[in-house]
Amino acid sequence: MDHPLHSPLRWACALALLVTAATHIPLVPDHLEEAPYVGVLFILLSVVSIALAALILVRDVPLVWAASGTVTLLAFVAFLVSRTIGLPQIGDDIGNWSDPLGFPALAAEVATVVLTALAIRSADVAAAAPARPSPR
């Protein structure tokens, strides 16, 4: 479980994680004023996304992949909740589907989740494959 996957997808995943961070950092100051807990969550999301991007390049073990997919899936769900039923202190986001940073954020988050699933699935398939006999 702690063996690096050496997945070629780790580069794309690291990029998607960096885009996730980059799309949330500019929103921090406004959200710290309007809804401080959202500003703090954006800071945490950005810091964790940057750390995971570095980790996935250095040590792409299943745990790092799973953490990457989980963090970005939670961010994606939080965006959907904020735009549908709303979140405390930012009810004005309900229905605001046209936020310019929303599209790249969602794309990066979905990409990370998909890449995570592909990388973990590939590792599971490789681990389940029967060992090939060595040629004589």
C-alpha cells in the first residue's frame, strides 16, 4: 500500500492541484471579510492542494492519491452546495454559476478526482495481474 505507483498521471494531477489552489487564493481576502470560515477553508484548501501536488510528484503512493481525490471532491461538493442550497453567510452565492474562477476550479477538481480514480484503478489492476514467467 505504501509503494509508489510511478504513475505518469501524477504530473497532470499535480497541475490540477495547483490550479485548484490558484483559483481559490484570489478569493481569500473577500471571503475572510464576508464569511471568515470560508476564507479559512480556502486558505486550507490552497495549502493542502500545493502540498499534495508536491507530494504526488515525490511519492505518489495510494494514500497521497486518495487524499488528493478526497480533498478536491470535497471542494467540488462544497461549491455545488454553495450554489444550490447555500452556505451560512454567503447566501448570495446561490445560483451564481457564472463566477469566472468557478469553471477552472471545478475543472481542476473533477480532473483530480478522475486522475485519482484512474491511477488507483491502474495500480489495482497491475497488482491483481498474474506474474509473468521469466523467459528462459
